[in-house]
Amino acid sequence: MIDLKNLTIEKAHQSLSKGEYTVTELVNAYLEVIKEKNKEINAYLEIYNDIDNQIKKAEEMFKNGTATILTGIPMAVKDNILVKGHIASASSKILSNYKATYDSFVIKKLKIQCPIFIGRTNMDEFAMGSSTETSAYGVTRNPIDTTRVPGGSSGGSAAAVASDMALVALGTETCGSIRQPASFCGLVGLKPTYGAVSRSGIIAMGSSLDQVGTLGKTVDDVEILFNAINGYDPKDSTSVPDIQRESIGKKINKKIGIPRGFLKGEGIDKEVLENFEESCKKLKKAGYEVVDVELPSIGYSLAVYYIIMPAEVSSNLARYDGMRYGLSDDASKIFDVYAKSRGLGFGKEVRRRILLGTYILSHGYYDAYYNTAVKVRQIIKNELLAFFNDFDAFITPTVPFPPFKLGEKLNDPMAMYLSDIFSAPANLADLSSLSVPAGKTKDGLPLGLQFTAPYLREDILFTIGKDFEKLV
Ligand code: GLN
């Protein structure tokens, strides 16, 4: 029996290298769990039909001595990441039959090492949501308490790792979609610097915010997977050139800021705040200087996000017109094809955001909403840039409340959107941010601590994250 609960990439790699078990045995152990649990959890929408082929290639690499750290490692893939020959639906009806004709950059890069892509995971439709309840293919349940949500939008990826249906997973973030489900499922989740990982082959939501990232049980696993997927890609105009990455200094001063004012908002759970104070104390004990700071602008992040994101959503999703991709409904006039296909294919939350975004960008409102939000975004960026002159990171809880019940916030969009309050600054300011498990509530629900670091300084997150991991 392989101890999947305590398995890490490094341990699995050691065992596979020494021949303690084969890739087939490792993958079968995960497939057994999937058989037993996926029906209830609904983490995976599909188990890929080419796993045997993938295993063969990975075993070949172990035989001929070319295996690397990720060879044979079972991995889950969010349903908005293109894997050639497989459906990628973004958990929407409108893409239910869309088969990827090419590999996304991240998949192409990973394939060199031959990990095992187990299948595609459920998500909020087009990554819009914080609970994986807006998927057209049913909700995903939190493996720690199946009456609760796993977070979102990468809820399927998080639930897969948390229930030992995959060792690690790929997710995407536009605002919190990796860190929030990681926090809700007791995992580590990384949202990399904007431009660190290519968005080529990722189904777009908000293009100035979208980023691929990683989920795992340990900081080490998340780092290993990040190292494998980041890098320059000429196919993404926002991809950071390698030379720019190398020129970044690697000094750490062990100085962390607590944006005190930001933690005083309404709707922040008492237990979350108590846990946060405990975490701060632990970091101080570990030799970090942890001090209160004033970052007045980041309090506007959520409002800014909910203007910029729907604007970008409405323009990105205009491409789903029933003509080029996926679902198409018949009508005699072209406008009716658009209207009927989009009406049938998009769920309620997606429609809400398209409407909001179209309004925000409309003549007469563009300046008042979109342009103003873009200006405030720049103020937030500048404020954080100045802050990072003296500090390595700022910390907050990852989410203002513990995992909530299924259905609890689904019909109250404002309550749902509040989930993203602590996530938004990193996405708006292009920064990397990491959520690490920080303990549990009295009822045993997982809580997370979030570190946000300067541009391209994922190394800081991994260092602090590993130090913090040992203290919990
Ligand atoms: N909760 C965020 C939203 O609903 C999630 C966006 C994301 O990161 N994909 O917009």
C-alpha cells in the first residue's frame, strides 16, 4: 500500500527511482481512490483515456535513466487548460464538445518530463465563482466536509489533491481561484507573478489578470511544479523574458507587513482573525520582523476588480457566438444564432458578468467606471511598489471566512464576491502570492495564511512558506 496521504513529489520520485513501486502501481493507487470517491466529490469531470500510453512513456524514462523529478507524477488539470486531443470545456455548456487541437504552453512544457495527466477537473464556469457551484456539470464537494464547498474556481483541482485523487494539480487564477480553494481544502496554492507563466492555451477570463498556478500538499511540491511550468513564451505577449527573470536579486530581509486597516472590514470571521494573529506570532518566533503597515489603497482592490474583470470578460467571451466554437443553436437569422447559442450555452453567473461588463464599457459609462478603475489599479500598484522597498511580503488571511455550506452564498453574489477581498491586490498588482495551511477552526475546517511578495519574487514565498509550514 502506498501512503498517498503523506506522499510528496520528492518521496514519490525517490520510490520510483529505487523501484519500490512502478509508475503503473502509483497511478493505480490514485485511480482506486478516484473510483471510490469521485462520484461523491465530483473533482474530475473526465479521466483521460490515454493514461496507459502516458505510463508507458514514463516507465521507459525510468528504464533508460532519463527520468526527471516529475516523471510519472500523477497530476490533475483544470478544465480551462488545453491538452491536445482532450475536451477543455471551462465547465461550460457552450464548450461541452470543444476538443483542444494543441497543447497549452504549460502542458507542452510538462510533457517533456512525462508526468501522468489523470484527467480534467471541475471548476466554476469560465472560472467565475468562489465555490465551484457555477459549473454546468454539478458542484464539487469539499473532501474535508462534504456538506461544504471546496472553494473556487479551481475547486476540482483542490478537491482532487485533498482527497488523494492526484498528487498535485494545475489551476488558474484571475482573482484568488487557486489560493482560495487551496485554503478551503487545507492545501498550498500559488498564484505566480503575472507574466511568469504563459497563458497560451488557457481559456481566457480576464486577460490582464489571468495566470496559471499550482496546488499541492506542501510548499515544496508547489515550487517543483511551478519551476516546471514557468518560462518565456513568445506566444504570450505578456510573458516575461528570461533575462528579466534572472536579473532579479535574491535577497531576503525577513521583514513582513500586516496591512492593519485592510483587516478591519465587515464580514471577516472572528475565528479567521484569531487564527491570523496566532500565525503572526508564530512568524515572529521564527525570527521574522512582523509589523503593522498602512496600505490604504489596497482596500479598494475588490471594487476595482469587479469593474475591470467583467469588462474583460464581456470582451473575451464575445468569441463564443455559436459560429466558431462549441454549442450552436439553429436559427434563420445570424443574430438569432448568436442570441440563442449564447442564451443556451452560458450559465447565470457568466451572463451576469457579460451584462455588467458590457454596461461598464458602454459609451457614456466607460470613463466613469472602466477608466477610473484602471487609474485606481495603478495607484494600488504604486503603493505596493513603494511598500516593497522595505518589505519582503505582506500577509493577510487567504479568505475572510472558513469554507461555507453548499448553496449558502449561491444566490447572494455580493456575499460570494467578498471571498475575493484578500486575493485581489496580488492579481491587480501583477504580484505572486501564496496560501499556506494555517490551522483549523474549532469545527475542524481548514484556514489559510496568505503571503504576497514583490514582482517575480516567488523565491521569497517559498522561503517564508517553508518556514511557516514547519510551525503549524
Ligand atoms: N472568485 C473570483 C471570481 O469570481 C475567481 C476568479 C478567478 O480567479 N478565476 O471572479
